[in-house]
Amino acid sequence: MSRAPAVRAAKATTILLIEDTASLQIVYRSVLEGAGHTVHLAATAAEGIELFRNLEVNLVLLDLILPDRDGLDLMKDMLDLRPGTKIIVITANGSINKAVEAMRAGATEFLVKPFDETRFLDAVRNAVLPIAPRPASLRAVATTTASPPTGLPMQTTEATSGTFIGSSEPMKRIQSKIASVAKSMATVFITGQSGTGKELCALAVHAGSNRASGPFIALNCGAIPQDLLESEVFGHVKGSFTGAISDKPGAATAADGGTLFLDEICEMAPALQTKLLRFLQTSTVQPVGATRPRKVNVRIVCATNRDPLDAVRRGLFREDLYYRLFVVPIHMPLLRERETDVIEIAIAALHHFSAEEGRSFRSLDPQVEDLFLRLPWPGNVRQLLNVMRNIVVLNDAAVVTLDMLPGDLAQDASQKPTGAPVAIPADTGGLKLDHLIGKTLAEIEREVIEASLSFCGGSVPKAARMLDLAPSTLYRKIEAWGGASG
Ligand SMILES: Nc1ncnc2c1ncn2[C@@H]1O[C@H](COP(=O)(O)OP(=O)(O)OP(=O)(O)O)[C@@H](O)[C@H]1O
Ligand SMILES: [Mg+2]
């Protein structure tokens, strides 16, 4: 049954490809099958989940933009059905945030268009390697956002070292600010982009306070269904609503004597904002269905990766609550703004992961350091840790060299001077199956060839190999179009 030749069976992977663009389906499939993998194809989210239920696949390749459903939601459903499924998400250039979001929600890897054949096959190969799971430090947020609200979405400590690494000026300022406010009861409001260490900062505030031996309760305000939010934060008493089968303390009560970390605070529903404000003013909680309020003693730390003032201006966040919370602001800088911290963190991570994986890595080659200092790191520290983890798992040596870096990083480096990317143009994205139906075979052929050429960075011999055509045939076709339409 399998298309993969038997001799490659040991390395071959069964892949579910969920991609709605016909030309890309053909290109991806041809590359994957060429490498000996078996491909099952779905053009919609509905088809995709159906196949996922009925097939045993080792890997899912998922385009995040699908005609019938948001790819991220589909991914979450698949992970709910089979936790631990390897999923590579594919996003359009310019939607790196979407990719980061997907990683947080449990994706194994992401590919941002344009990417080339090598990067594509590398990602597939790496994704299915039988490696140990990523450390909790890399998935703490994913666990919180993806898990159903069966209990408090609570987090205690992180796996790496739990402390900030980095001696840059911006980080020194942050460390000293944390030290000076930790002991007070003042509310700390942490801002910064994804992966900059907001949660680590909240933990540091807690650890430096005199409530360090008390609980640290983290609540992801964006991840709890609206109808459960109030009960998650303030608790409920038995019988107060259908499903309230016993008394349940909310996060605010659980944090009594410790710190309540309200993560993604700008995502909090308006009704709950009102209740939170009352809680902050009175220090009392009233569980759903309770007749009397209860006094609790908690220190509030909150965080967002949005601009909170902008959320206020747009009416998404209560102004009075904003001023109540925005007492001691701490802004986490981007990793690329932290001088040589990137190297310090990379080396610490290298040692940490090497110990974990039984590798002998000690240092970074100067060329790698150079590159690391120049890279934009859109996913910040989380991305860097991910890269280091990848390197350690896939290689073993004393020194990390350029060739060990994941393909996309190396590509970033090689493209630096000209910036001319190998492109799958965004405009092939409009090509759907139903759209093909009205076309002539010649027109379809041309679209497929053009997509293949883009995928291969314009290399005719490569595209020809991928399409199983003679390069001369391909050259002839391209020449013919030149005359036909220009
Ligand atoms: N300076 C640092 N030194 C070492 N590890 C760090 C540092 N900053 C962050 N980390 C680690 O990087 C990962 C991401 O950090 P964290 O979860 O705190 O980011 P975040 O800002 O909350 O991200 P998000 O907005 O996506 O939730 C964690 O594993 C954390 O332990
Ligand atoms: Mg966070």
C-alpha cells in the first residue's frame, strides 16, 4: 500500500499534509515522496481532522490558513485527540507571531514561507527524531493554554535555572528593579514580547519577596473559557451552577499568602475586569454562589505582550483597572537589544542541554557567536533555547559550528547581504482546487511549474528533478511562456 520503497521504510515517515493550495500540495508532496515519505493529503480542516482520526501518522504538516477553519484551532484539536503529535506549522511570511503562537500551543516546529527544499526536509527529519521531550521551560505556557480547564491552570517553577542569565545593561537594570520592588506589596506590571522572560520575571519577583515560601499561582487570562473565568479566579461553592459538584477555591484563594500572576491580563473579559478591580480594592473574594466574602492576602503581578495603554484606548481594558495595576512597570527588552546576553544564554543552555542529553558541548565557534549577535531573534529567549536544544539533540562535539544550526538560521545568515529570498510567492496562495477546475491543463501545468521553480529558488534543474522532467523540457516550456504571455 505504501508508496515508499521498502528499502527506505525504516526512515520513512507517514505524513498528513493539510494544505489547501493545489500547486503547493503538488510541490510539497513531490518533495516528500521523493525523500521516501508517505503522504496523505487533506485540502480542508474538515478533511484533515477526519484523516487524522482514522490514520496513524507520524507527522502533520499544517498550513495555518485554511478555507474552512483557523489552522491553530485545528492544531489544538489534534493535540487534544493525540497529545504529543508532531506538528509542523506553515505560515506566510509576515505572520511570525502566528508561528510563535503555534509553538506556544504545542507545535513541534514552524516553517515560514519562503523556505527551500533543504529546510523543508530538515524540519521533517528533525520533527520525527525520537528525542526526549522539550524541557518544561520550553512548554510551560503551552501546557497552560492547551489544557482543558479541569483544574487551576497553575504553574510553579520553570525547568531551566529559574534565574535570569545576562549581564547586559538593560538586564542589570531589570534585576536591580526586581530586587528593589520584590519585598514590597506593590503590583508589578510586566510588558514585553513573547519569549522575553515575563513569566521568569514574575517568578523572580515572587522569589525575592518575603512570601517566597508561599504559593506562586499563575493564571493565563487568555486561556480560560469566558464562562469559567470567574470561578477559576474566585472559586465557587458546591451546587452554585450545573457541574459545580464540590466547593472549589479559585486562583485568588489558592494564592493566599503568596503571589497571583495574572498572565495575558489584556485578554481578560470585561465583566471579570470589574470583579478583579473590586477584589483589588477590597482584598476579598466572593466565590460564585457564596454568601459571604472572604479576606485573602495576595500580591499581584501581571503581564501582557500587548501595549496595555493601547488596549485601554481601544476600550478593551478598563482604565481604572489599568491604573490600579500599572504601579511598578517592568519592560522586558527584546533579546537582540541585550548586547552579548544572547551568547551568555546560549552557552548556559548549551551546558544545560548537553548535561541532559549526555553530550560534550563546551562552546560556540566564533562564527556562530557572530551570527547569533546579528540575528533578529523574533521569538526571543524561547527561540534561542529552542535552537540550542535542537543543536544538542542532533549533534555531538565540543564546539557548535555553523553547519549544526537549523537550516532557517543558516539561511538567514547567508541571505544577509542581498536579502534575496528563495520564494514561494504569496500570490500562489490563492490557487484552490475549485479554482483549477475551470482551467486548461496547460494553465494548471504552468502554475505547478512556477510554484516548483519558486520553491527551488528559481533553479530549473532542481525543479525539473522535483517534477521528474528533463531540465531541457522545463527550459523549453519556460521559453514558450515568454513568447506567449510575458
Ligand atoms: N534571561 C534569561 N535567561 C535564561 N532563561 C530565560 C531568560 N529569559 C527567559 N528565559 C527562558 O525563556 C523561556 C521563555 O520565557 P518566559 O516564558 O518567561 O517568556 P514570556 O515573556 O512569558 O513569553 P510569552 O509572552 O510567550 O508567554 C522560559 O523557558 C524561560 O525560562
Ligand atoms: Mg508568558
